[in-house]
Amino acid sequence: MILSERNARRVLSLYPPLLFQRISVKNFGPGFRTAEVRIAKSLFNRNYNKTIFGGTIFSAVDPVYVFMYWQIFARKGIKVQSWLKSASIDYRKPGDTDLRVSFFLSEEDIREAEYQLDHAGKFVKKHSVQVLNSRDEVCAEAVTEVYMRKIGTTGKALSGF
């Protein structure tokens, strides 16, 4: 399904695992090359120390790169299955304010993905993002590993793991 940047923002922001943790996509840039995510500190995502629960921070970075790649390739007419293969997060400072995360895909990232999908049928890449508080301090750094594989005209994947 191809979504506009605006509709994709709405869909992801209303997705229950994100909505109930007060995670919202503020915007997707043109062509899904960038994204801005906000985590609003609230009663629903606060831990015992009155800071944002680490699982909420992890959830905020989980789907975004996967979703961006998926929409980029859907617009190119290339059917892919995409998901988060692995992720790690390094918590550096308590999230005592609202948090924000910026995501970015370069043209080189997209060309590399397209080349790998065309030649190997699959693509795996790690991306790093920083989670910032309202004082622009790094509260966490996450590394997410995106996995995509091309889907043939029969609906079956052209490549396995």
C-alpha cells in the first residue's frame, strides 16, 4: 500500500502500540527520506523514577526505518517484505522531558538497497539514531537493523534469510 507522507504519519501515530505509549510521528519528509518522532512524557509511559520507560523509547525507534524503506520501494513499484531484523539501544540519560528522534535516509542508502535487492534479492543494513530530550541532550542511542527481501510476481519472496 502506498501512502502519502501525511496519511502515513496519521496511520503510524494511531497504531495502538505507539499511540498508547504517547509516541507520535510528527512528520515524514518528502519521499520518506526523513522522519521526526516525538515521545510525550505522560502517566502512561512513566516509570517508578518519573522518567520515560526504556521500552517506550525502544518502541519509538523500532518501526520507522522499516516503514520508510517500505514506502520508498512501493513508490518505485518494487514489492518488498521488510521488518526489523535486530536492534540495540544504549540508554545514556533518563528521559525526564519529552523526547524526539530524527531519522534520515540518504540517496546512497536507497541506491545500495535497490542494488542489493536487484542482485541478491535481499538487503540488510544498520542505522543509528539518537534520542534527544528538550535540552538537546542525548538520552539514548539506538542501532536498528533493517531486513528487506524482494517479492516476486507470485507473491513469494525471491530470497530467504
